[in-house]
Amino acid sequence: MRSHLLIVLLGCAHALCAQSLAQKGRGPGGTWSLGVRSSFSLFNGGSHSAPGTGAGGQLRVRISERVNTDWFYDYFTGPSGSLAHREDQHIGWSVLFYLRAHTQERQLLQPYVVAGHCFDYTKQRSNRDPSNFAERWSSAVQAGVGNHFNVTDRADLSLVCQYMWHLGTDIHAEEHAGQVHFHKEKGANLEGHLLIHVSFNYKLLDAW
């Protein structure tokens, strides 16, 4: 029964992706896409840093032939040393600039450069006691390169590699007398990490 349902769902997805998009204008500007993505984050913030994994979604609104925008949300989890783990939530936007001019025929490879901004909510929890945690907000900017693999006229797989810089308060866990304590350093701290996103996106409509 499950295998039959999976076959039906795959068939519906294939038929949906194969449908052509009704174009209102001559160029690609005005197309809206919805996507889901999986992410890998490599922190470099010293001895407390560790890789993290996450998932999220994005709304893509194309402004013109060469310029596109992503409006995204990501949720990451990962260890923070041996005493705690961290949860990060990113909400922000990016601008994509395509390196190749648009053509009427579908391009399998569509490289671009990307830059943007986001807000980050971070929570660090003790591994021993989940009710023991510290949290912070920070602001970040990111930049990198990416590529769309246009599998159909409406669907693409995208791979993005970018570096993100956070400006916020440093938080780290220390153990005193068998108890985990979180310490917030005074002043702002610059923290960076490498981000890799793999996403699947589907064009919903052409708005203009």
C-alpha cells in the first residue's frame, strides 16, 4: 500500500514539474518560487565551535533578468562543546545576481553570486538539564556563490556555498562544582561560519 502511494505521489510530482509556466512578460522577471532546503553549517568560533545541520524554506521572487531574491527561514542544531548544544534560527533575505544572460531555452546550469542579511536567534542548552539555557539575538550578513540545476522549466535544484558573519554577544558554557553555567561576554563579538545549502524549488507563478 505504501509503495503504491509513493508511486502515485512521485507521478503527481513529475506531472506538476513538467507543466509549463504561463508567462505574463517576455523575460523571467516576476516569477515566484517556493522551495525547501537542507543546510550544513561549519562554525569557526574557537574551541566551542562545531558543525551543525539544519532545514528550512525559502520564497524566491525574481526582480529582473539578472536579479533574483530569496526570503528564507532556517533552523540549525549542533553541539557546542561537551557541555551544551545550540539551536539557531535564521530569518532573512538574499539577492542573487546571475552571471549568464537569460535565454529562451532552458539552461541546465545557472551560476550566480549571492549576498544578503539575516537575523539570528541562538539558544544554548545544557546537555544535562534542558531547562538550563542561555539565548541571544544577533545580526548577520552573508555572501557567496551558487548554481541552479534547472531540471525542468519550473523546477530546479540549487547548491549554495556562502560565508556568514554574525555580530552579537558571545555565549559559552562552563562547568563549576558539577553545574553547567552559561557566560555572556560584555560587548559585541564577531562570529563567522561557512554555510552550504541544497534546495529544491518550484516556480508557482509569473506575477508580471
